[in-house]
Amino acid sequence: MTTQVTPVDPEQLHRSPAFAQGMIAPAGPLLFVGGQNGTDASGELLEGGLGPQTEQALRNVLAVLAEAGSGPEHVVKLNIHLAPGIDPSDGYAATGSVWGNRRTAVTVLMVAPARPGALVEIDAIAAIPPTSAGE
């Protein structure tokens, strides 16, 4: 049995270089990463707009993944919530600089943030490899 997540891209659907149409996760424990804003260790939102907040939110997701014994290569789904009226271009550029060239299933929505000043919130679902799950 594989321990790697596998993209699913049906031939009749557009194949994006940035995201997969679906992901298959190996059987085993899953990690659900709660929504992460672009906040530093003290809980303060980063200034400078969507780019810096997106980079920090992704670094926060990566920290939760690492703490659980997983990593970005095991993420099967990202949900990215942007504040209404925001041009997502800076967020997309920031995603590449922190997340790298990793295709996963992604949903991007524009919603009013629960935290004033937050421009982005990112949550994730990841598989935990068996060696990390104590198997």
C-alpha cells in the first residue's frame, strides 16, 4: 500500500499545473488543520497586504503539519478564504514561494473574515504517514 497522496485528474477535465481535480489519501490517520491567518507567534497579523499574510498563513499550516508528523507532500486539500474585493494575484505568487510546486485539491473562496484585518485564512486536510503515526 502506498503512503503517498495521489492526484486524480480525469482526462475530460482541464489539467491545471497549480492544482489537482481530486486527491486520494492512503488509509490511516488524517490531520485537519484549522484555519490559519497570517499571524506571527504573538498572534499579530502581518502588515503589507495579501502577499505577506498568505506566506505567513502557509508557514503556520506547515508548522501544524510538521508538529503532527506530516508535511505538504501529504496534503490532500487546501481551502483558501480571501477577503472580498481582494485581488488574489499577490496571494497566488506568495503561495508558490512558500508552498512550492505542489499540486493538491484546492478551493478558493471570497468570504468576510472573522478576524478584522485578516485578508486570508487557509485550512488543510493531510494524511499522516504511517511512520509518523506510530505504525
